Amino acid sequence: MKRILTYGTFDLLHWGHIRLLKRAKAMGDYLIVAASTDEFVQHKGARASYHSFEVRKAMLEAVRYVDLVIPEASWEQKAEDVRRYRADVVVMGSDWEGSPRFESLRSVCDVEYLPRTEGVSTSQIRKDLLTEAVTFRAA
């Protein structure tokens, strides 16, 4: 059985996330998704997630391509996750290509980067919704 592992926040779950999960699952038999905990999102300095970890976990578990969702609580846990869950490949979006955070895993598994879905991102969705809210309020 070939096990695939991917990481992300998966806030405001959108088509780009679904495409990544579908393509990652097609690379193996079992897809493990490590979703960033709320505390880790704050630690990374990212904007707080709209949905809590528990809600994001439940949404990911509802996606047919996902076999297991685990918490991502730190940058340092990745090599241990690979060992614990016997992952053969870590798959990430191409925006992470060359990052030491994932390149360092090559000593314990394969690492693959998949092209991002053009025209969609959580950051852009947030901006669009804010612009729409401001425009609506001004009208």
C-alpha cells in the first residue's frame, strides 16, 4: 500500500484544495492530511483561520479522497509523521518547492510538488469577500 501525506491549513476549503487532494490521492492508495492546528496557524504568524481546527478536520474527513486527518502542531513534526504513518511520499503545492521544510524529508521519503490551481487561493477569496462586503456596505 502506497501512503501519501500532505500538509496545509485548508481554511475556506475551495476548488484548489479539492484538486490537490484528488491529485495526491491518485498518487497512492491512502491519503493522510495533516491540518494545521489553530495554535500552529497563530505560531506561523498567519491570519487566524476562519474555521476552527475541529471544523476544518471534519470538512477534510468528508472529502472522499482523504483517508485520515491528523493535526499539524509544529514544523518539526514532519519527519516523525512520515515514520509514524509510514508515508511513502509527501505531496505539497508547488509554492513550497525548494523549501528546506520539505526538502529535508527526502532522507525519509519521496517529496513531490504539484502545480497550484490557477486563479484560486484562500487569500484571494478573503480579499474578494472583504471587497464585496465593503462595496455592499457603501451602496
